[in-house]
Amino acid sequence: MMIGMKQGSNDERHRAVFDIAGRKVGGEHFTVIAGPCTVESRDQILTSADAMLTAGATMFRGGAYKPRTSPYSFQGLGQEGLRLLAEAKERTGLPIVTELMDVRDVEAVCEVADVIQVGARNMQNYTLLSEIGRSGTPAILKRGLSATLEELVMAAEYILKEGNEKVLLCERGIRTYEPAYRFTLDLMAVPVLKEMTHLPIIVDPSHAAGRRDLVPSLSLAAAAVGADGIIVEVHPEPDEAICDGPQQLRLEDFPAYLEQVERVAQAAGKQLSAAAV
């Protein structure tokens, strides 16, 4: 049996539980990773990080490097973005989640990130996945836009086989024939993946929806179906955001949103894995 497929079970008592910078992930714990899509400025990042800490988010997310469909779109602040994330981490104590796109940036990203995010476009970038495995830094592996669940689990094996056991699988929506919304959020993937693998399963409602008004409903559904957490985008001024503004929740709306998600997660038998204030 392959590494990622061991001990698959819908019984949370028999599933993997990771400790990431003092936060429990998996099992009976519900992880909320929140923050802006992209690192844009010092004020934006520190304001967001402070708000996430106060509201009770588990980890803070922000992209220093951004994969974009157009090569002419904003690609992120790079090293400066990492520096700002490091400042946010020192200020709040929140673990940092940020995307890695290139094997040449592994060392720099791992100096800051508590969790490396692998985007959907890189799900089958096997060289990158192997390097992440050798780095030992925990990783979130997002499902590719047209990937099967078996392909997702096999991609995780590239990380796991290098000795890095802390991998979270992320359902973020897949391409279907439906044009009414950006992607189809495959919530059935959550219980099915739990049969296939022992790894924690999280959901990204922001990228699936592409619209902030749909994000709360998808988040509640993810909690209800038994996901181990969500990764959601929140911005101080989403209408002014450089990237993906329409899908980012407003900062002032986040506390009430998180309370709703926490209630549904509790009904599903999980407790919010919150930051220690």
C-alpha cells in the first residue's frame, strides 16, 4: 500500500493529526487558513494579519509569488512579499501559508513558510513536489483543474515518498461544463478522499466561487461534509485588490463569517484549531 493511502477512514479517531507551529491539523480539529490572495503592501498584510489573529484564524495566508494566466499580470512581490509575511508572523505569531511555484525559490520560501501551498497548476509538477518532500516543510496540495482524485493522491505521493508526511489535500473546484460560476466545487471529494487516504482534507471556497457572496455558503457546506478545514481569502479593501478582488471576503465581515463556520464545524464533530492569543 502506498504512503498516502494508508489508514483511510471516515472515523476521525483513526486519521492523521499534524502539529504545525503549535496548531493541530486533522482529526477532530478544524483549521481555518485566511488572509489576502496576494501580498500587496506592508499596511495591507499587517492589518490583515492582526484581524485574522483577533478573529481566531488558525493560520495566515498570502501569496508572495502568484501564478497568473496572463504573463503580463501582476506576478507577486517575490522576496519583498516573503519579507512582509515574515514580519506578519513575528508580529502575530500566526503560522504562514504561502505558495511555492519554482524549485529555485524553495530555500527562500521555506525560511518563512510554515506551510507551502502548491497551486492547482503545479499539482503534477513532480520535480517541485519532490523538492518540497525533501524540504520537510508541511504542504497544501491543491487539486488540479481537471485532475481525478487518484491523480491528486498520486501527486501527494511525490511529497510523501521523500519523507515529508505532513501533506494536506485541498479541493478547490474543477472545470466542468457549467458556466454559471468559475469552477464546480466537488464536495463529494471530501468523504471519498477520506476513504482513499489518511491525510487531512481541506476546501478552498474562494477560488471555486470566484464571488464573495458564494463563499460563506460553500464554506458552511465544506464544514458540514466533514472537511478538516478551509483556506479562504480575506482583504481589507477587496474592491481595490490587485488580484482576485471579487472573491475575497471583506475584513470587517470575517469575524461573523468565522463564527458561522465554527458552529457548523462543531455540529460535524470538530473544534476550531485557533491561534493562542
